[in-house]
Amino acid sequence: MKTTIFNRLRGFVRIELRGRNMEKLLNALITGRFVVWDIRRSHDEAVELHILIRDFFKLRPLLRETGSKLRVRGRYGFPFVLDKLGRRKMFIAGIVCFFAAIYMLSMLVWQIDVEGNEKIARSDVLQAAREQGIYRFQWKFRMQDSDMLSRELQNKLPGSAWIGVDVQGTRILIKIVESARPDDRQLMNPRHLVASKNALVTQILAEKGKPLVKPNANVSKGDILISGYIGDEANRQTVVAQGKVRGIVWEEATVEIPLILRQKVYTGETKSRSFLVIGSRGLQVAGYGETPFVQYETVSRLQTVHWRKWSLPFGWLSEKQLESRMEEIPLDPEEAKKIALEQARAELVAAAGPDAVWRGEKIILHEKSDNGKVYMKVLFEIEQPIAVEQPIIP
């Protein structure tokens, strides 16, 4: 008879029986319907076998009657496992507390995400959600059902056509479908498009109105580029002039750059520190002592604990401090001049707007080296939109 799962649940022992009347004892076990199996003779006067716990305690009268002795070789089954665990109460309590803590943490809201909002500010959505009891570290069982939360949020956010609240473990996902509203049409009065700066016209495209200049024409600030008057003198009408006019503008810039360039470099020396993170607090566990560097940078790396889809408020923070120092690199005057021109060019193009394009340096008006610096005045050519609106006053 093999050991079955049922026997392991009830529990059994492996025993050795010694005596001269082994046959009589085994016959008595069979006659008394004792559940025994795996009977093996170890030598002439000894037998080993498995027996259920309930029958083990009935052996004493038979042992006394046959003059046999008993020795326990092993204990198996669920009752003995419970007995061992009962001796380790603190271990069992720790396991129970661990799973209880995991369960309690899984009942909290750890993350709130908002999707689909373009015109409605995320801060307004989170504020409306907080008023309905949706916020971080809120108990999920204290919140209303998702349908009720969706209706309440939609009432508080007038620009929404539909709002869905989806509870995904410890994460709350708020999906928003904004109501489609036609864009408000801007009311415009009749106007001209005039030059904002002195420039050389490179392109003119009139959508409405009458163009008064052509490419390669020089214009001064305030000159009309596209007129808001159309028709002849007898049948003249005013319109809202619209179009695109680009031109080359000459911008004067004063640039300077030191002949000694200061630059930060790393020495290769490092120091590491480690922290155990619980919530928003950290407990240092390694890397004690003061930082031995005068100048350094700190690089941090945070690793959080994840369980399935949930992010737990535990983690490990590693910090590495990198020693650095400032080095002075001497520059050749020609190289310094090149760097200064590139910086000035980038600043002027950025100030002119996203549609501006650099065309070249027209002339260097002044250049000198003084106090370890290079000074220059440069005239740059920048192609950019030059049309601005000017209302037509009757």
C-alpha cells in the first residue's frame, strides 16, 4: 500500500517493532484492522512499517501481550507540520502580518492618471476628483461606484461630453471625452499689412488685399506691403488684408567671449550611498561619513518594489557622488571669434521667431581684444516675416 494524500492529511509514523513473536503481532494487527503498510523485515527479530496515528496509540496492549518493543523512525503528515508551526508562533505571526499588510496596501489608491483632456486642465480634473473622494492614499472601499463618480465629475467639468472612472488595482484611470465646440471666429476690422522693420523683400504672397511691393524691393518701417483697399477710385472697398511677406533684416549685434574657457571635468573619484525608502522618507544603510570632495555632482537612482500591476511604497535609493573640478582652457583668438559669432547668430535667430533663417554676416563693424576677451560688432542678415497689422481708420 503506497502512501496516499489522505493518509498524509491524517498523519502516520514509521516504526520499528522488535521481539520474538513478530508473526503473532502482525496477525494481531491484521485481525484488529490496523491500517499498516510498507512492511519490511530489517532482521530476524525486527520489522519496520508505516501506521496511522490513530492506530499507533492502540499498539500498547498488543506490545505488552507479545513482549515486543517499539521504536519510532519517522513522523509524517499534516498534524506534525502543524505541530512544528505551533512552536514558531512569531514566524507564523510575521507571515500573517506580511500578507495582511499587502492586502491593506492593495486597498489604497496609489496612482491617479488622466487621459483624453486637451482643453480641460489636468489640475481642474484632479481637483474635481478630490472633491468626490478620489485622491492618493484613499481607501478604495470608501469611494462611490464608478458610474456615480463619472456622473458627478461630468457635472463638475462643463467642457466634458463623457467621463469614465476605471479602477485598475491601486490605479485610478479617469478617461475624458471633451465636447466638440466650434472655434470662435475672430472679429477683424479692415487693415493694411505694413513693414515692421527696414528690410529687403524676398517673398510676398497676398491672400486678401492688394500687394504694393515686389521681391528685391527695399522697404522702410511702416511702409504698406499689402493694402486693405481694393478696386479703383470709383469702386474702392476696404478688406482685411491677409498674406505672407518675408524679407532680409540687418541686425547689429555686440558679442564678446573670454579667451580662457572654464569647463567642468570629472576626476573619476566617486562615493556611493544607499537608502531604504519607505513612503517619502529614506533610511541610510550604507555610505556613512562626510563627503570627501570639495566639488561634486550627485547622480540618484530609485528602484521601487512592484507587485503585479501595483507599485508599493517601498524602494531602494542609490546615490553616487562624482568628484569634479573646473579647468581653464585657453582659446585661440580666431577660435574665440568663431564661437562668439555662432552664439550671436543663434541668439538673433531665436529672438526673430521660429520662421527666421540666418543668411550670413554682412560685415564686421568693429573688433578688438581687451582684458582677456574678444569684442566684436557684427551686422547679421536674418530672413524673417516682416508684415504686421495696421488698422484702416476712416
